[in-house]
Amino acid sequence: MQPELTVPQVADSTFRRAVIVACIVGAVALVVSLPLGYLAAAAFGCLGLGLGMLNSRLVQLSVVRFARMESSRPKRQFVGSVVMRLALITVLALALALLFRPEGIGVIVGLGVFQLLMIVVAAVPMMKEMRRS
């Protein structure tokens, strides 16, 4: 029987907040882009936000698995899974960007925006805590 994999509460709540903010950003992008005629680009941006969400969740689960590994080479397996996940997401994003250019570049923009959101969402509580101490 394999042990249950759970993401620590702090990481899970940070991820949830980032997902909520990303959904709001995506919805605003769709609403704003519609009258401007950039709906396809905004839709691809939302797809990029979704890929960023998927990547972040997979990172969390991968770290939990790595922490619980009892293999003789857990580091090699961890690095292999990281490289494989990043390669798949990168290939998918680049393929969409090239196949559906110029609107497809929104996928790459969405990935970048989600990463920035994750940083900001994680940094704000830390900065508040630092001010208190």
C-alpha cells in the first residue's frame, strides 16, 4: 500500500489563491479582448494560465513524492520527472504558439503570467509576516 500524497496546507492555500486570481485575470482578459477583436489571443492566454496551473500542481505533487521516496536513487528520478514535465509543457506551448500564430503566443504569455501570479501570491503573506516581526 502506497502512502497518501498530500500537499502541505500552506502550499495548497497559496496554489488555490493563485488559481482564483488566474481565473479572474483570464475572465477579465476575455471580456476586454472581445470588443477589441483579440478573443482568440485571450483564449490562448487562458490556455496558458491553465497549463501554468497544471504545472504548479504537478510540481507540488512531485516534491511530496520526492520527500517520501525510499529509492536508492530518488534524486535522479525526481530530476527526470522535472525535466520530462517541463519538456512536455514547453513543447506543447511552443507547438500551439507556432501552429496558431500570432494568437497562439498567448499560451506562452499565459504561462508567464501564471508564474508571476504564483510569485506575488506567495510573496504577499511573507511580506506581511515580516512587517509584523
